[in-house]
Amino acid sequence: MATAGLNIYHLARLQAVSPDWPGGFWWHWLFFTVVIIGFVLTMVMGVIYIERRGMGRMQSRLGPNRTGPFGLLQPVADAVKVLLKENIVPAAADKLVHWLAPVIAFAPALMLFAVIPFENGALLADLNIGILYVIAISSVSTVGIFMAGWGSSNKYSLLGAMRNVAAIVSYEIPMVLAIVGVVLIAGSLSLNDIVVAQNVPFILLQPLGFLLFFAAGCAEINRSPFDLMEADSELVAGFHTEYSGMKFAMFYLVEYAEAVAISAIIATLFLGGWKGPILPPWLWFVVKIILVFFAMVWTRTTLPRIRIDQLMAFAWKFLFPMSLLNMFITALQVLAGWPTELVWVMIIVNIAVMAILVLVWSRFFFRLGGGRVEI
């Protein structure tokens, strides 16, 4: 939530990296493709270690501490172990669909980073509709997950895949509406312009939008407490029950690559992206990704898994109405044209509005049946 006066900030672009750096279109494409692949794979190993060690501390246990100093090489050891396991395909499975599913699920997680800036102008493609690209591509991995459930010829896998499709359809709507507030403030759909516009981090101007996007993002990528698509107590392992070896490793990689991608998008939209004092811009970007991912680990360790009826009710009865209210309030503030010198007053007002709406609507949510079993 902000004023029309804040829209001028995205016009005052800082000195940006040349669009064809380091020398021509193809060199630019090759360089950032290699950077994105290396960045995602490195961050995946890093966040796996952070999650296991962080959860160990939160649950009063050690976590990995044997392989390498402080257990730093444990993700590498796990990767080698999984890759050496036998690749088993069920006799009744659709072989082609079963093989293609992990590839199709993994590709979008890499493609998302094409429009996410590591610093001002340092990205593969600065699309003027970058956020629309992110919304479109982020849903494609659902196709791969559904293919995994269908191609496995396993009823538990199919149920897990169908749950994923239902969750994506439900949570995509409040996620998009939460982004609308950011777009209204920045006056641009380009992720690079959105970062440049953040003279004040948008998490302060859009606290409710941040909470909505964070919750919807966790649900879309099956992070606890929304991981009903692979509930071990109900569906054995969900859509990847019949996968082993390299194919299982791909799905495992998809889960954490999507977590890194969502963390990067949140850091870009709400935390100022690469902006920050003293440290290099790309290092600030990495630090913010790790902070957002740590919040995901914290919620996983703290909150119990919800039921599937509660999962759907939370999307339609809580997140969806709240995202509409957030969008309308943001639009009114932008149209009102509040002066930029009152930005800190707006921050206090918006945080208060968020607290009141969450408190009031959560009480109303339970009256609507959000906590009851629905058949």
C-alpha cells in the first residue's frame, strides 16, 4: 500500500548493467544461463543444509554433523547416494510420461530466474511483463506433477497429483491478487523496475500482501503445513511414490528449487531485492533469500499439518477475501495520492489495518467452517 507519489521512484533508475553485458546477445544469454543453473543448484544444497540444521536446533537435536566440517557436505553425500540407487519403473506405468514428468516439473523452477534481477539490470531478460511471466511459468510444474501421478499407474500417486492441481488452482488466485498491490505501487510489471521503486521496502507498505503471498507460495510448493500432496500418513509419498534413483532426485530438487524461487520472488517484490548498504548487491539478494527460506523452515517446525478440507477452506474463505480487501485498500491509497513525506505514517496505518483485518477475518473464518471437517 502506498501513494501515487511513490511511483516516481521507478523512473529514477540507478546505473544499470548493460542489457547485452558481457558483450552481445549470445554472450549475455550464455553467461546468465550458466549463472542461473549454478546459482540454483548451489542454493538448493545450501538451503537443504540450512533446513536440516535449523530444524535440528529447533527440535533439540543435532542435525547432520558428520559428513564434512559441521556436516556441510551432507547434501552432496545425499545426492551421490540417491543417484546411485536403482531406477525402478512400475510394469503398468506409462513409461514415456513417467520419464518426462520430473523433467517438466524441474524446468519451470529454472526458467523463473530468467526475469529475477541479481542486481540492477543483471538478469537474463528484463521483460516489461516480468511478473506475468513469473505467474505463468510457476504453474507449469503442476503439469509435471500430474504426469507423475497419472503415469505411475498408482491410485495414491494419482490422488496426490490431483490434490496438487486443486491447491495450485485455489492458491494461484490470492497469490496473483497479492502481487497486484505491489504493481500498483511500483507502476511497472518489470521485476527490475519493482526493485528500483523500493525506496522503502514494500513489506512495510504491503504487510498484508506479504503475508498473503508467503502463505499462498508455501501452499503452491507443498511446504508444511500445506504439504498434503505428499502426506506420508495418507498417501505413502504422494505423486512420487513410484519414483526412485535419479528421477526421485529430480523431484527432490524441484521441491527445494521452487522454495528458492519463491524466496527470491518474495525478496524481489517485498524486501528490496538486491538493494542494501555496504555489501555487494548480489550478496544482499542471497541474504534475503536465506532469510525468507528460514521463515519457511520456522513455520514447518512450528505448525502442524492441516487437513485437506482446511487447505481448501483457507484458500477460498480466508486468503481470497483478504487479498481482495488488500487490493482495494491499496488502490484507494494510490488514487488518493498521499504525499511521499507521510510514508512512515502510511506504514503505521497499513500495519494496523493488516492486524485488524487478520484478527477480525480469522474469527469470521472459523464461523464459516474453516476449522471443521467438511464432507
